[in-house]
Amino acid sequence: QSQFLFRWKYEQEAVQKRTFTKWINTHLAKRNPPLVVNDLFEDIKDGVMLLALLEVLSGQKLPCEQGRHLKRIHWVANIGSALKFLEGRRIKLVNINSTDIADGRPSIVLGLMWTIILYFQIEELTSNLPQLQSLSSSTSSVDSVVSSEAASPPTKRKVVPKVQGNAKKALLKWVQYTAAKQAGIEVKDFGRSWRSGVAFHSIIHAIRPELVDMEKVKGRSNRENLNEAFTIAETELGIPRLLDPEDVDVDKPDEKSIMTYVAQFLKHYPDLHNTAEMQENDVGKEDRLMLRDLKVWVEQFERDLTRTQMAEASLQEKYQSFKHFRVQYEIKRKQIELVIQSSRKDGKLSLEQAMVKQAWDRVSSRLLDWHKYLDKSLPAPLGTIGAWLYRAEAAIGEEIIFQQAHEETANMIHRKLEQHKDLLKNIDGHKKAFQGIHRARSVNGVPVPLEQLDDMAERFNFVASTSELHLLKMEFLELKYRLLSLLVLAESKLKSWIIKYGRRESVELLLQNYISVIENGKFFEQYEVTYQILKRAAEMYAKANGSVEEAENVMKFMNETTAQWRNLSVEVRSVRSMLEEVIANWDRYSSTVASLQAWLEDAEKMLNQPEHAKKDFFRHLPHWIQQHTAMNDAGNFLIETCDETVSRDLKQQLLLLNGRWRELFMKVKQYARADEFDRMRKEYLDGVATLSAFADCTNGKFSVPVEVSFLNVKIFIQDLEVSFFLLSVCLSLFLSFFLPRRENYLTIFKFIKGSEGYLFT
């Protein structure tokens, strides 16, 4: 089964990759000049293609780091710009960060592409459908909110589109009410319902009836139907062929790929508003009638509640009345909370919804105040205990209002945690006093309603059983947001450090800022300490909570944070070397430009001097060739690394200097090897003299008579062998040095030929 799931996931990713790539290329083709994505996971890594796509889709110009030698740090900057742009469009991304895209992680890349398609195509096109108005929530269909305290960190981004609602439902209803209904077929989803190809033909038929014969379609094979539908859509409607028949004719077709393709047909449908006008109006009528009835109920409930509170009655009778109203309140709660949710894209409520919500809020507040009043009205010290119990319940049930800055959230949680610790430290004393009253059912002889005491006993048990867990949770949350604030700081600083740079002084300031924040501030040590404390707090909280789901959420957060920090820390650590490299190139460029300019001025004047003076001056030309190369290497690095203004100035300066250099070099290049030639000539003449002397010495040895004896002959032969060996070594070295030059080779050849009587006898 695991192998099947793995294979299915792999095939699903492959289909999405092909579909999304084709979709992207249809938009990049509109760009000037057009671009083409060949391998989605590789081509997106530097962020250039991603920014180009968003520019085409949005019509806005976005900042982009470009150049032939972009480094990974620039890739991350480009992807960060794209993610920031998407977040500016109220597109919520969770668990996606720049480094995931720069690594080309398939699931993350596909998730990001799906969000872009969902927002810029599917949601945009379905926003005009009447069905969407009754389905959409107060936020975009790709909005995602952290739903639990232990959920994924807001600073990490993961695509979590609500594909089960909003745009998906609207698109499916459009198919059902227009195409499928007319053709008499049932389309339940964006999966198996499309495998036969009939649904695609039904959409084409709804747009252009003359293009499709539905009777023939129902008698053909899946592959034939799919292929013909895609062909007709492409040739007759101009809809790009994003899918292949083999992508759809499978057990589990990929719904995202099918939605991407089907949404294109919306552009060609003749009238988006008439298809479900009647259904939409009916829904609107039903909603208005329900809201009116609920408004009447809430207002009557409020009047009854007020009248009962003001009536004279005993404490027991008042508590009975309170419980009666609370039961009615709880029965209606879910229904009312459901209907007062906004169904408009701007998040605003209709007039009827606003009136119901206002009345419901009044009732909720009044009922709560009544409960507090009843607790405080109990005879002392039970009234004091009741007031404390209410505060303890409120503390445990208090919703944390997350601030925009994680540091502010952590500080707020810390303050609440200290308050709650101070409040809950008295729990044992209050509980012991209450248990004595509960057993006696009276306070100092004054009877207390048993039902109210029993309710308070349950509430005490709840506070006692959850107080420790609540404090552990608060500690975990405080540390969680401390850690997230460090991650956000690292991300924001990283973005400020990997920009297109300015002059040397500005880069020096960035380096000083990096040293101050990261090194002097001991940022990595601070993060590690916070992480280790958080890790212990997370383990204690998950263990105390006992919920498998909550433990998984905590573990998921810790794992994702660890992965994010692993990638982020690598990027942060590389910043210093990058900044130092930029500064080093500025220093190299500045020094070589200054010295080369001064030398060029002297060299241009020297051109009119006598030959021996020019030869003497330009014998150091190889050094200036190295300086010229170093200047261009540093300058080209800075051109690609610095902002547009600085790059333009550098290009202009290099253009002028290289022009002067080129003109001068063509006139003096012959002097570049003058010193080398002089040295080679001297070595050559020395070598010829050495060989001549050696030959003369050898000739003398042959002329000296040898006394014939075995020992003398043996010594003579050994002496010759040594002489010939030394000669061969000298000659080999001599030839290996001079052989590349033809004239030297000929000279050596003549010398050998003249000496061959000695060498080869």
C-alpha cells in the first residue's frame, strides 16, 4: 500500500508539473521578450522566471536581481520579492520560504504554482459567478490562518488554499448548472467525473453547441473523447492544451490540473450571470427570511432575560432562571454564529447580519454579567471564591490576541503568564474552602442552592485539572513566539543584506550592521539557547496535554522550524563572506583603476620617445597586463553585484579605460616579452658556450694516448660513459628549452651535426 501511495503521489506531481509548466508558458509567451520554462523545478530556482510570471499576471514591474553570474544569495532575494508581492495581495502563504524554492523542492514549488493559478486565474474568473457570493468567506479563497496555538509558524509559508470551498465550489457549480445539466450528465468533482471526456465536451457544447455531437461522444472511448475535446478547445476556442489524455484517463485524475484547465473555459462562456440567477435569488430570499426570524428571536430573548433579571426572587430561583436562559442560548448559538459570518469578499456583513450580530452580542454580554453577579451574590466567603473562580475560568479560556510582531506577542503572553501564575497559585486554598462549604451546603448557617454549588464544583474541577496544562501551554507559546521573532529578524535582516549594493561605504555599513547583529549580538547562540528551552517546554506541554493531534502539531512546528532555521542559518552565515568579497573587489578595483590611469598617462607620453627608452619603459608591461585584468575582473563583479546607478557608472568608466588601453596596447605589445627574450638569448648563448667547451674537452680526451692495459682501458671507457651521460642530459635540457623557437632549433641542429663524430661514434 505504501508503494502504491508513493507511486500515486509521484505520478500526481508529474501531471501537475506538466500542466503548471504549460500554463506558465502560455503567460510567459506574452512577455517581451518571451520566456520559456523547460524544467519547472530547476528554472524557478533563481526567481527570475517567477518574477517574470507575476509581472505578466499583475501588469506590475517587480524588482529582480539579474546577471550571468547570480549567486544563491541573489536567488533567495528574488524569490523573497515574489513571496512578498503575493502576501501584499492578501495571499496567505504558510511553510514556504525562499530557500525551499531555491532548492527546487517539488512539493513546495507545485504548491506555490497552484496558489498563483488559484488566485490569478480560478478565483479571478469565478469571482463573477453568482454562486460564489453565497459560498465565499470574508477572505480570499487562498487565505489561510493559523488555527491553533501550536500551528505552523506564521513566518514560514505553506500554501493552504481552501480548495474545498469558495472558488472550487463556484467552478464546480458552474459546470453542473451550465454544461453538465444541459448534457444530462453528473459531475460530482474534479476527479473521476472527467475521466471519460464527456464532461469536457459538455462544456464546449454549452459554449459552442455546433462544435460537439453529444450522442457520438457518449459512444466513444475515453482517450478518443479526451483527445478530441482538447483539440477542439485549442483550435476553435483558443484554449491552450494543458492536459494530455493519459493525464486524465487514470483511476485518480489530479483535480488541481483539471481545475486549472477547466477554468480557462470561463473566459469563453457567453453569459456568466444568467445560469444560476434563479438559484442565487432563492438562496438570498431564504437567508433573509432566516435572519429576520433569528433577529426576532434574539430580541425577544433579550427582553425576557432583562425582565427576569429585574424580577424579585430568591437566589435559588434566580439561578434556576439563569440556567434556563443559558440552555436556550446554547441551543441557538451555532445557528446564529453560522448566519452572521460574512459571505462577501470584502468581509463586510449585510445590514440584516449586522443587526442580528449586534443583538446577539448584547445577549451574550448580559448573560455573562448575570452569571458573574450570581457568583458574587453568594454569602461571604463563597462570593469571594465565586469571583476568583470566574477570573480563573476567564484566564484559562482567554483567547490570545496575536500581534503583528512576534516579539510583541511573546511579551504579551509573558505578562499574561505572570498574571495567571499569580492568580492560580491560590487554587488549593480556594478549593479547600469551597469543598467545606459544598459538604455543608451552607455558609455560616445560610443555605446555598445545591445546584449552584454543584455547578461551581464542576467548574473548580475544570480549573484544577486544566490550570497546570494552561500554564505549560502559555510557557510553550511564549517561547514559540520568541523563537519566531528571531526567525523573522534573521529573515528581514537577510533581505536587507542581499540587496543590490551601492558604493563601498554603504557595503561597509552593511557589514558593520551584520557584525553588530549576528556576531556582537551573539545571534546564533541566542537562537540555540531559545530553541533548547523551547524544546523542553514543548515536550512537557505535549506530554501533559495527552492529545495525539496536539502532540503532532507541536512536533510539526518544531520540525518545520528546525528545517527553516537550517536553511536560513546557512544563508545568514554566508552574508559576511559575500559582503567582504564585495568590499575586496571595491578595494581591488579602486587601486587598479588609480594606478592604471596614472601609468596610462605616462605610457601615452612615452610613445614619442626613442626606441631604447620605450623598450626600457615598457619592459614592465606584463605587470600592467595583470593589473588591467584584475581591474576588469573586479569591475565586472561589481557591475553584476551593485545597483543600477553604480553599475552604469562602472560600465562607463571601464569603457573609457579599456578603450585607452586597447589603443596603447596595439602599439606596444611587442615589448611585452622583451625581458623574457633577453633572458632566453643569454641562456641560449651560455648554453652554446658550455656545449662547445664540453665538446673541446671530450675531443682532448680522444687525443690523449692511453697506455694499453685492461685497467686503464676500463677507466677510460667509464670516463667516456660519464661524459656522454652528462652531455646527453645537458643537451636534453637545452633542446627542451629552445626547441619551441625554430631558429634556435636550427642552430642546435648544426651544432649537433658538427659534433656527431664525437656524439655518435
